[in-house]
Amino acid sequence: MGLSQEYRFIATQPAPERSGHIIPRMQYRVLVSLGIVWASLSWAAAAQPHPKPFLDAHSHYTAADARALGPAAIVQKLDEAGVSQVVISGTPGALAQELHAHAPQRIIPLLGVYGSDADKATWMRDRSLPARVAAQLRSGTWAGLGELHLFAQDAHSEVFAELVRLAAEHGLVLLLHGDAEVVDRAFELEPGLRVLWAHLGTQPVPDTVAAVLQRHAQRALWIDTSVRDDRIAPSGQLLPAWRALFEAHPDRFVVAIDAFSTQRWGRYAQVAGQIRQWTQPLAPELRERLLRSNAEALFAPWTRR
């Protein structure tokens, strides 16, 4: 019996007694209507699939974030967004370890090399940095190093070269925010390095990204989509050129939210929803690769420890 039929059946039955009195027929019909509506909403909610969980391959946890959102609050953000795991770079680096200690199955920690955001512009000239990073690598458990902000004019920084060598020596993923020349330099220094290139690069154009993938077809290069959702999919509609690129390189892209500020953490679930929307038109296997399995492959040396 359908809902409308059930309503007509119930509503035509004699009104029941209530505490010795008969409920007026109109009131009875209103109560029945409300009950049917409630049941309809409950059944509809039960029928809705749970959001497809995904792995956020690039986010941050800073001192400002920690003052506003403790580890339990961050895990709640993940739960609300349907994010099963998140890659976290700490600023300072120890904050990623604090999150990992709280939720070791959910947090994949990267060693952030900045004491504060001010270091983004100067770290490549800080000759004391590699030694400090080496000491931190000995005292913690890390899946990767970065995010490192670096552009073409500084690609030959010796400090960068030493950090690349440390990442390779320790089997770490190197998270790079920079020009294509920086990716080229990293692989020139360490051909066996595992690199995650953030934000579809600094020139997020399909042909440009495709050219970098072609140059490094034999290298361990992955690329994240973070903060490019509106460029990939204006108004939530995936552009054909980006779809074609993802289809041509199905194992090289990972989705990411990049919670780079406390305000961004406040929109975490909203951004996760955007990602689910623009990935929806992809073939199921490709969508699963972007949402999860590519990132699992990228961080396999960590997850298999």
C-alpha cells in the first residue's frame, strides 16, 4: 500500500477514543497527516546513501587552528565531512604529531618546516633548516615533508636540495607548492622521490599539467586538486578538458581540501561536498581513484608500516 493509499485508508476509519472522549474527525485527520509526513521523511532519510568517504590528501593544522579546534574537534570535522583520513602538515611541525597521537588511524602526519607562515618566503635561504629537519625526522614518525613553497627563481636553492635528499633518504612524500621547474629540479636531484604537487601547480591549465606529467611519466608524481574546485568545475560542473586529463592519467590525481586556516576548517564539510559534486560524473572506478585509492597508493609506504 502506498503512502497516499495508506492515508486515505486510515483517515476514513472511525476516530479513536482519547481518555473516554472521541477525537474530532478533523483533528484526527491532521494527526494522521503529520504522522504520514514524519514517516515519509524518515523513510526518505533512511534511503539516502551515506556520503562516499574520501581521503583529504592535503590540509594543515596551525597554532591558530589548535587554539580554536582541539584534536577532538578536528576529528568531528572529519566525521561531519565524511572524510576517512586526512594528510596534515603542522605549523609548527609538532602539531601534526599531536593530531596523529589523538587519532592515529585518521591522521597522516607531514613534517611542516615552518615555525610560522612568515617562514614561507625565507626558508630556502635558512642554512640551519636542514639540520633541524633532520633532527625532527629522527624524533618522530612522519609520512612526508612539507608543504614547501618554492618558485622557479629559487629552484636551485641548496637548502631545498638538502631537504629533497632528506625526503628521499627517509622514504617520505615531498609536498611541493611551486612552479613546474621546482618539480623538475626535485626529480633531477632524486629521481626516485615521491612528490605530491599541490593545487594542480601554479599554472592550473590542463595542457600545462599534462606536459609536466609527460616529462615525468616514469616518476612517482601525484597532483592534488586542492583550492582549484571552482576552476575545475565552475558552478559544480566538471569541465570537459579537466575530465579528459583525469581520464588520460587516472592514477596521478588526488582530491584535497587544504584547510589552510581556521576559517577554512569552518567550511570543511562544505568543500568536501563540492568535491563530491564535481567528481560525481566520473566513471565509478576513476572517481574512487581520485577520492581515495590514488592517495592510498601515494602514502602506501606509510600506511603499510
